[in-house]
Amino acid sequence: MSGITLSSAVRENLLSLQNTAKLTADTQSKLSTGLKVRSAVDNPTSFFTSQSLNARAGDLNALLDNTGLAVQTLQAADEGLSSLTNLVQQARATATQALNTQITASNLSSDDTSATGATNISSLASVANNDKIVVTTTGVEGTSFTFSASAAAGISFDDLVTDINDNATGLSASFSNGVLTINGAAGNDLTVSGTLATSLGIAGTATNGVNRDSFVTDFNNLRTQIDQLAGDASFNGVNLLDGDDLTVTFNETGTSTLEISGVTYDSSGLGISAQTNTSFSTDSGVQSALTSLNGALNTLRSQASTFGNNLAVVENRQDFTNNLINTLESGAAGLTLADTNEEGANLLALQTRQQLGSISLSLANQADQAVLRLF
């Protein structure tokens, strides 16, 4: 107060105590908050630099979430490729099994016409003008062949064989040692009818009992599974196996990115065509399917390598970003965080100084009180 006059010694001790109390309060605040720079008033340079470092760390943290999603998307695509490879290998095994299932042509043979000494059909006593033979095959390839025999024309068995071989798709015929044989395509049932067939003793049905139809069904079912799996290999709405592309951003300015191109790996994209009973009826048809499957496997393995490289890059950048965030946050903390050990020691020293100041102030007051002894 302006109306009170303190001695020089008392005033100096009082100012010292006030300064110590201020330093004590400041130290206690640093210990309670853990910060040595709490606002721009404390240290503008450190405060704003720390804010900048923390802001960049926050931006990178947001990008890190997207990087993690990209890793999961690539892993989903890689798992899809692995499953597609298994399905294609199953289809190849099915085609190989079909190829190993050998099928033979069905055939029907006539009675021995040489017993009658016949060389021409017209020489058979039972053959009349316009007698017919009808040959039909069913299964992989279906054809109907009609032959009209005329006694007056003197048609021979050789003529009949030539006519069948030249004009009937999926059929063949031969005449040897007086026996006429008609063959159906591999895997087909063969039916021969008509008055001439009856006369020759060749009328009837031959069933070979073996075909590859079941393998065709299994193959096409696997092809359907390939289509469905490729469509299901998505993560977070992105399917790298169904034509979707993915862009991964690694820095806050968007100048560091990785473009990952998607592929279309359904059965059509892999070059795997649907098969028919006809295509599997011949070894060459099955071989063609196997060639396509081998090409699909090579394509899948190559793409798996590409996605694997992309995944390695993204994971490497993910680790780098994590480390960079830690570096930024550590740098920001170094500018603003208080050293609790140091501040604890400071507080202890200030408490000691405050006690000594109180004692010193008491002594100064005692010196002033000595004046009272004069009265």
C-alpha cells in the first residue's frame, strides 16, 4: 500500500518471495500439464512449429487409414487369385480325365452275305425295288441317312459304302468278307432300320455306353464358379478382379501415389469357353480346352506376382508413414513437452528458496522491531 513504508531489507525479501511464488506456480503448471510451452505467449516459435508438425502428422494419419484399406483390397484380390487358380486346376483335371476316357464308335454289322454269293445288293432274292436302309446316330452328333436300293440298277455293297462315307456326317461304312458294317461317331448311339436293313440282318440299335457328357457338365459348372468367385472378390466396394482400379495416395499433397490397374478375370476374361458334348467328343476338342486352361493358369500366376509387388510397395509405404508420424509427433513433443524430472528438481529448489526467503523476511522484520526496545 502507498501509505505504508517498508524498509529496504523487508522489501527486497518480499520481492524475492513474490518472484519465487511466481516461479513455483509456473513450475507446478508445467508438472500438472506436462507442457513447457502451453501457448504462443510462452514461446511463439516452438508453439507454432509444434502445431505445424502435429498437423502434418494428423494428415498422414488420415492417409494411413486409406493405405490400410488398400492393403486389405490387395489381399482380397490375392486370395481371389489363389481360389481362381484352384478352380482352373480343377477344370484342367476334369478335362484331363475326359481326355483319358477313350470312347469308341458304335457299329452294326450285317449277316454274312457272301454265303449267298451276293456281290450286289440287287442280287439278294429278298431285295425289291426301292428297299431302303435308314441310319441314325444320336448323342454328340446326330445324322439321318437314307439309302434307296433298286434291283434294276444293280447297286453294289461298295456303292452303298461309298454313298454313306461321302454323304453321311458322323457315319462311316465298310464292306469286307461279305459283311457290311456301319459305324456311328464316337460316343453316339447308332440305329439302323428300313426294309433293306432287315433283309441284310443289320437292323437294330448299338449303344457304346461310354461318353464324356458328364465331364462337360462338370467343366461348365466349374466355369460358372469361376465367374461367381471373380465377382465376389471385392473389399470396401473395390474389386480388382472385376475391372476396378485402385489409387493409393501416400502423402498429404497427393503427389505421391500408386496406380493399381484392375483386371477382369471371369471365365471369359481368362479365355475359358463353355464346352459342349460335341467339343468333348474328340480328343482335339479336349486338348483345345486344356490349352486354354493352361493359358489361364499362366495368366493368374503372372497377375498374382503383379499384385504381390503392389502389396509389397503399399506395405512398405505404410511402415514408412507410421515411422514418419512418430518422428513428427516426437519432434512436436520435444518443442512443447516439459521435462518432468527437471521441473520436479526446480520445484524442490523453489520450495527450499521459499522457506529460506520466509526466514530472511522474518529476520528483516526482527531488525525493524528492535527499534521498539528503545522505548
